[in-house]
Amino acid sequence: MIHRTTLKWFAAPLAGLMLVIGSNGVEAKGCLKGAAVGGIAGHVAGHHAILGAAAGCVVGHHIAKKKQREERRRARRTATQQAPSS
């Protein structure tokens, strides 16, 4: 039978490794920030730090992608408005 503390010591590094390997660039920024916030919130909410970190990573990634998309739209609008009319 696996003890609960053994499982936690195994799951935490594994989750961290998956976060680092599975993300890059903007994705890593959003994921890492979200994981940090989610891990803390999960721990405070009832010792569910790993679950909170995973959920935070997903949410952080979504927010970072949304922000990146909005910045691209804003840049296109600016470029279109500044283009000389022929």
C-alpha cells in the first residue's frame, strides 16, 4: 500500500517536470504564474496544492494566449490605420 506522503513526494516533482517540459515561451509564462498562484490557493483551500497548480497552469496559459491574441489584433488595427491610402 502506498502511503499518502510518499505519493505527494512523487507527484509534486512529476507535476513540476510536466509543467516545464510541456511549455515554452508565452505558454511557460502564463503556466508558471498560474501554477504558482493556483498552488498557493490549493494549499490554503485544503492541501490540494498540486491540483491547484495544475488548474492554475491551465488558466494562466489561457489568459496568456488571450492577451497575446489581443495584442496581435491591436497591432494589426494600428498598422491598418497608419497605412497610407492610395
